[in-house]
Amino acid sequence: MHAVALVLFLVVLGTTVATGARRWSVPAPSLLVLAGLAVALIPGTPALHIAPQTIGLVVLPPLLYASAEELSLRDLRTVWRPVAVLAFGLVLASAAAVAALAEVLTPLSASMAFVLGAVLASTDPVAVTALGRRLSLPGRVQVLVQAESLFNDATSLVLFKVALSFAVASGTVGWAGAGGQFLLLAGGGSAIGAAVAGVVVLIRRRTTDPVLETVIALVTPYGAYVLAESAHASGVTAVVVAGVLLGRSGHRLTDARIRLQLGAVYAVAVFGLESVVFSIVGLELPTLVRALPGASSLWPLQAVAIAAVLVVLRSAWMVPLSAAVKPGQGPSLRVAGVLTWAGTRGVMPLAAALSIPLAAADGRPLPGRGLVLVLTTAVVVFTLIVQGLSLAGVVKRSGLAVHPEHTLREETRTRDRLARVGLDHLDQLTGLETVPEAAIDQTRRSLNARLDHAQDKDGAPSRENADLLAAYRGLRREVIALQSTELRRLYDEHQVSDTTRRNLQRDLDLEDTALTGS
């Protein structure tokens, strides 16, 4: 009962905070962390203890899946090289740097310092996606930080398992087996994710029931995660691969009505889970600090120093890699600054730290576990608050933000292009006597009205003629299908951005659904 009440409280808190975040133009994750901290500091607030499997199994799969589905596969192909460099090189460098600093500044042993470095080595896809939704970043910049955070899990997880084996002295994983562990985690997770995506495609092609489609969409990330973890592969990688593949082919598997319903359901689910998980990050820190021994009172300074090293190291890597965002123009300090500041830590490092065993192989309490938890949570809180609250300002000063006028012009230009595609199709039908001329004329008036940016009030087809009305609806939906195909072609040929494609596809889906239900 206590757990249910806590979840309900966090959802209510998240709804209230999200309302304020929109009004004040503040990132909701950063405000949620602050709200969680404020609640935890109220006298009498009960200590919060979260089982690591709760975050890993219940919260992460749908959030990761939603982030992966939002990833533009077209833009990912243009930045896959720097993404690979960051997912391997920067993760290894960050783990080594944090481990070396922690061994000097903290009482942690070398093995536990390495555990801390492995936990904090990778950026967090949940936090990065949540912070990036409200920023108008260019496609390649957004995809670079989002893809890096989605694909660096396998590397950091292998490092974490190697470090943990040294810390608990079990010897189950050593450096010699690290390569095999990586292949199992990353390769196995990718294979299982692709297999799950393939099965889901086969099922959804034979399903037209909106309720079943919604259930399948909600079960898919959990199925991929559980199957991969059961095979000792990376559940996170499986969810990400399944999400990317299904996000690419999802528009071909369902009709407009189901796509709109799935979007609404997932928006609610993501909002609720993010509200809970980012509040938990804030609520956890005071509880963990109270459990620390008195000799660890310098943890705030240690956390700030570790966070600063992560930022400086990330900046050094991002300067040369920023050239991949704008090919032919060389490295850009402005791009590097945005890429550096967008690399926040979040839920996944916290889940990894919570999974550290309480005891070593000999049964004695694992020394330094509490301090690792505190430093991990403190760095997560620092990045979400400091970087999260200032990220919009950094993007604005960099001049990289896509102005709303630019997006509006692109959408208007693309709408005109889609309307002309429809008119060309009508011209081909005229005189063939396959469709009533009245339906063709009505559809033509509707498309011409869009080109003129006006609504024709006399354009509604007569309800007295059911055959004409059915012909009009069928023809208009045929035109919408052609426009959707043309929109996909424009996107694949890099003539429109992913944001424009999503916005216009949603408009076409709304119109298609209105025609179906009218």
C-alpha cells in the first residue's frame, strides 16, 4: 500500500511540476529533480529505498523504446562514425579519468573507484531525450547526442561488470573475458532486439484492432528486455535496436487511426514514468547521504570535481568530432559546446549503482558502496540541474537553434508540394470515368484551398448523395496515401527535416482519421 501511495504521489508531483515547467520554459526533468530534493528534505519524509530491478525492469524499457523510436535513422547514417567513436572511446576514457580522480580524492579503493568510473562513463538516453524534446536543435546534432546515449550502454555495462568482478574479488569476469562479454552483451542484445522487431512486424501486419495494436506496442519493449536479460545479453541494447527498427517501419504497419492512438498512449506512459523516475533521483540523494559514515563529509566537493572532469574530457573529444555535424566546415567550437553540455547523466547510472552487491565474495560488507551511490546520484543531480537548466541558453547563444520561422517555412513549402502531388493525381483521373467528376472537383477544391491557405466553406460534399460522399472519401484517402509516400520520399532524400516529417504525417493521419470516422 505504501508503494502504491508513493507512486501516486510522484505522478501527482510530476504533473504539477510539468505544468510549471511549461509555463516557466524550464526543462521538466531538472525541475522534477529539484522537487524530489525539496520533498526529501522536509522533516518527517520517510526514507526511500528503490530496488534496482524496479528501475531496470519497470521503468527503463518503455522510456528507452520511446527514445529509440524518435531517433531519425536517416540522420543516424550520417553520424554513425562519431557515434561509434564516442560509444567506445569516450566511455573508456571517461571511466579511466573518473577512476583515477576518485582514487586520489576519495577513500575508495582502486577497484571501487573503477566501479564508480564505469557507472558514470556513459550518458543517459532517458535524460538526453527528455531534455532534447524542447530544444530546436539541428537534426544531426540532436541525433548525435541521442544516438550516442542509446548505443554506449554495452560498452559501459561491460566495464561495469569487469570493475565489479574486481571489487567483489569473485574473478568471474576479467580483462581477458571482457571482449567476449562485450560481444555477448552488444551482439546478443542486438540480435534479440532485431528478432523481436521482426516478430512484431509479422504480428502487426496481420492486426487491425487498435486495442491489440496498443497492447503489442506496450509489451514489445518489456519482451525485448526480458528475453535479452534471460540470455545474459544487454536488455537495454535489445530494446534500443527493436525501437529503432520498428520506428523506421511503423508507418507501414498501421493506419492513421492506430498511429494516433499509439502516439497518445505512449505520450501518457512516458510522461508518467519520467515524472516518477526523475523525482526518485532527487528523493534518493538525502537518504543515501544520511547513510554515509562521518569520514565521507567531503562528498559534495568530490562530486563537483568528478562532474567537472567529465565535462572537460567530453569537451576535448567533441571539438574534433564536431566536424561530422557540418561536413566540409571543420571543427566548430559552438557545436562542440552544445554537444558537450547535452551529455547529461541520468537514470541508467543510478540503476547500475543500485545494483552493486551489498557484500564481497567473502561475505563481508562491500567497502565504499555507500559512497559510490552518493557520488553517482550527486553527479546525476548536478548534470540534470546545472546542465539541464542552462542547456537552452547554451543552444541559444551558439546560434545552432532552428528558428520557428525556418520550420514554418519548411512545413509550408512541403504542404504545397504535397498538395500539388494530389492535384497531379487528380489530373490523371479526370476523364477516365473511374471516379465521379463531382468527387474529383470537390477534392481538387480542397487541395487548391490548401495552396491558397484558405478554407472553402462550400467544399463539403453533399450528404444527399451517399455514393458521391463515399467516392469523395475514398478519393481523398487515396490522395492522402500518395502524399504520405511523397513525404517519405522527401524525407529520405534529405529535402525535409525529421521534425517536419513527423508534424505533417500527423496532420495527414488526423485528416485520414476524420474521413474514416465522419
